[in-house]
Amino acid sequence: MKLWRNTTLATLAPPSTPEAGADGWGLIQRGALLADGDRIHWAGAESDLPAGLSVDEETDLGGALLTPGLVDAHTHLVYAGDRAHEFELRLSGASYEDIARAGGGIRSTVAATRAASAGQLLAGALPRARALQAGGVTTLEIKSGYGLDFATEARCLRAAREVGRNTGLTVRTTYLGAHALPPEFEGRPDDYIDAVTGWMPALQAEGLVDAVDAFCERIGFTPAQTRRVFEAARALGLPVKLHAEQLSDQGGAALAAEFGALSCDHLEWLTDTGIAAMRQAGTVAVLLPGAYYFLRETKLPPVDALRAAGVPIAIASDHNPGSSPGLSMPLMLNMACTFFRLTPLEAWQGATVHAARALGLSDRGTLQAGHRADLAVWALEHPRQLAYGFGHDPCRATIVGGHRTLS
Ligand code: NIG
Ligand code: FE
């Protein structure tokens, strides 16, 4: 068994568990945590450490803060090229949608990604994953969606799996073939949806798909086309999620909820109907403050209404070259508080337990017995300080499945 001691624990454990605190943080001063293999065996006050256990490895954390590792539930980490020039165009007045309609945007990243080899895609994605990890991330989702043909979608999803193997991080893959219309299908979006659904079984058979996503938007796909993608996913037993209500209200959230979606993401234009449908389906709202910030949006997601309805709120980086080229979950916590007025505790829950749920994972996100020993060590006294600062780098180590992977 491994022991981490002389630490302040923030368990974030739910009220029904022995590791819970009165205020949601579950703060335990002079705490300790025991891991058996890749699972947490025990977490509590060092003075209460269970006796008679054989500890093979002991780490004195010198009073540092120990929390669950962060979960980044929405990234587009595998791609080639960048879109710095489009950033300049947007700063001089062009809109994200204008650029997409003129053939730039996602399509320009698709051209660069199709031209990249498997090795080049992995070489690009690995440092990005390590940057996220350096900010405390131990589980992340990676979407395809910059290939838009079978071979390149498969190459991107394989690169995502390789990121997991190379870093030790848990990587959940999402097939986002319905991200944009590739040029060879210009004017034939329904034919392209046929292709997207047609590729799905082979990608699944190769073990490349944990979930299926689509971009339901004026510059993406219609609700009817999105429904066809979801029907194909359901026929294969694959869970779905959706880029919904980012730039306009398409009724995407209600559609996704109808399919029992794990999550609906973005949601700036979400309506009460969408919220009610998400609540009923148990769908997580994944808010993406990086995209809100970088696209200089002004329409806020309906946080108060989500909260009032009891819809779990997660936050994620949405790392991608067009709308959110950032690689720091701590910054996302800060922006979720400043822009969206989440409390620091809500932001933490949004980047841990609710984010895990958005990926269909119920074995991580808190420090409680039986959960995975996915941990982050911080040079902080209280976790609220992570959401308070920005541009700082207080993560000292991450531990994934009981193994220290980064320090
Ligand atoms: O989550 N909205 C659609 N997809 C991405 C952006 C993709 C891009 O611009 O390359 C997003 O914001
Ligand atoms: Fe996205």
C-alpha cells in the first residue's frame, strides 16, 4: 500500500460518505491518504490512520494540499496547424461564423490535419496533454472531428488512444465526425451524415469510440441531421453528447436529452425547455469558459436556472485551435467563477466529480474509499485559492492510479 501523509486533504466527497465535510470541501488538516493499487483505500486525519496495514511507500507532502485529480471532459486535442491568423482576423472585426462560412475555421484545421501523419499528430497532441496534466488533470476526453474522412478520423482517434498510453492519463475518446461539412461534400450535408454514420461501426470495432458527439449549429448540422447521428450511435450502444446552443438556439439540448446524452456542452443559448429536458435525462451541462472568452461572447449560459433545476454543471477547457486554444484547467476554474459566477466550490465540483459524470465515469472526482487514486498535489492552503488566482502554476504533482506521473 502507498501512503501520502502530512497533507491538507480536500476530499470533495458527498455528504453520505465518511470522507465528507460539512461545507462540501471536505477539508481535513494534517490528513493522510492510503492507496491500494490504483484505488483509494482510506482518506482521513493522520491521527486516525488505520493500524496494522503494510505500507510499502510513504510520501511526506510537507503540508501541501491534496485533491482529486482534475477531469477535462471536453477537448479537441488532436489536430495539426494553428489558427493564429484567424485570431487576427477576428480582432479586426470578422466573426467566428463569417470565417467558417468563408471556408476557414474548422475546415482550415481539417486541411492541415489530413496532411499530417500519425506520428505528427501524436507529436502535436502529447505536449498539449502534458500541459493539461501540469495543471492537475488526470483524466481527459479527446474528440476527433478534424479528419472528416474515415482514414483521418481513425488516425486522430488512434492518436488520442496513444496519448493515454504515453502519458498514463485516462483518455476517453469521442467520435465527432459530424463537426463540419468537408469540402468534398459541399451542398450534400445529408450524404455526409450517411458517411459519418457509415464509418461508426468500424471505428467502434477498433475500440476507438467511447462516445459520439455532433456540432448542432447554423454552421454545423441541423437537429434532423444530429438525430440521425444519435440514432446510429444508439443502435451501436454508444453514449452521446452534443455541442449544443453555442451560437444560437437550435433545440439541441432537448434533442440530446431525448437520447439520454451524457452531456450537453457550451449552452450559452440554452432555453428553459432544454434545461427541463436535461434535468429529466440526468444530462450534465458542460460549460466552456475558454471558448466564451476567446470568441468574446456576451451571451452567458443560464447558470442560475441550471442550478435551480439541479442540473449538474461541469467545466472543461474545450481546447481546440479555433475557439479555445488554452491548456490550463486552473484558468478555466477562474473564468468559470468570474464570467459565469460559479462559486469556487462549484467550479471544483465542475472540474472533478461532475466532469467525470459527463464522461460516464463514476469512480473518480472525489477522495473516497474505492475511487481511483487519481490525485493532484498543490502548493495551496485551500482549494478555493486555485479558482481565485490566474496565470499561476501551483500544481506540484499528479498521481494517476496510485502512480506519481508528473512532479
Ligand atoms: O467546441 N464548436 C465547435 N467546435 C469547437 C471549435 C472547433 C474549431 O473552431 O476548430 C468548439 O468550440
Ligand atoms: Fe468543442
